[in-house]
Amino acid sequence: MCLKYAKTAGLTALLLERKSGVGGIWHDLPAWQDIQFARQDWTLGSVPIGGEDQASIRDNIQAWVDRFDLSPFLRLNTDVTSARPDAGGWEARTNGGVYRSRYLVAATGGQSMQQPR
């Protein structure tokens, strides 16, 4: 979502994703995992969520990428190994090189998961 809004605002933005597909933590969560808050929070523009389960959420995130033409701004399989402030903003080191930016949005995928009973 941050990438879409940055692009809409006219910013040059790039999303570095450690996984081979979009969705961050939702890419690998177990199938039983579902959203823990309002379903409408997952609706972005004209892309409503198809369901509340992990696969639907992952597919919904991919639908955002497709609908808002975000693929050119994604770098998949890019593991950020460090990020630190520098004189002009931020420096992010990855397995594929160094990126410098004025701003940094860190979405680390922190999630509280409980096993089903």
C-alpha cells in the first residue's frame, strides 16, 4: 500500500522484498491464518478482498500490484541486510547491492500468530 501511495504522490519509490513474491509475511503464513481486523481495511481502490484466509490475502496483495502497475517498482528476492541513516537520508544494503534514498519505510512483517485450537 505504501508503494501505491508513494507512486500516486509522484514520488520515485522502490519496494525491496525478501521473498520471491509480494505479500511479505502473508506470502508464507499457514493457510489457516486469517485477518484479525476489519475486512474493508484490505480493500484498496477498486480491489476488494476475496476472502479472509491467507491465500485470499496473498492474492489480494498481488491484485494491488497488477491493478496499480507496481511491478516495475518491485525488487523480489532482495534481502535487506542493513539500513542506516546517512547524510542524504538512508542507505539500505541488500544481497544485490546498496540503495540510497531520502526516506525509508520499514515493513518488517511483525505478526502475532496463534495456532488454531
